[in-house]
Amino acid sequence: MKLEEIIAMWRKIVTISEKPEPDEYKTLLKIVFGGLLLVGVVGFLVHYLLVYVQGVSFG
């Protein structure tokens, strides 16, 4: 695929795309931050479980 074709595809995508409405934007932010929070909590629990099982701190 040539560079010109890639640029043309991206140009089409940008012209078709729309700016989200404020309520849609807030909903997307809630979903993203909720996902980040969920991943952080799972990571913390895994870390806590490993420290508890092994009795060693990882830092």
C-alpha cells in the first residue's frame, strides 16, 4: 500500500467523522475511566495476593 493511498484513506475518515456531543463525550469518559479503574484494581489485587502468598514485597 502506497503512502498516497494511506493518506487518502485517512482523509476520508477525517471528513466523515463528527465531533461528539457533550453527553456522548461524558459517557465515553466515564467508560474509559471506569476501565482504567477496573484494570488498576485488578492489578492491585493481583499484586496484593502475590505479596500475601509469597511473603515478599516487589517494591
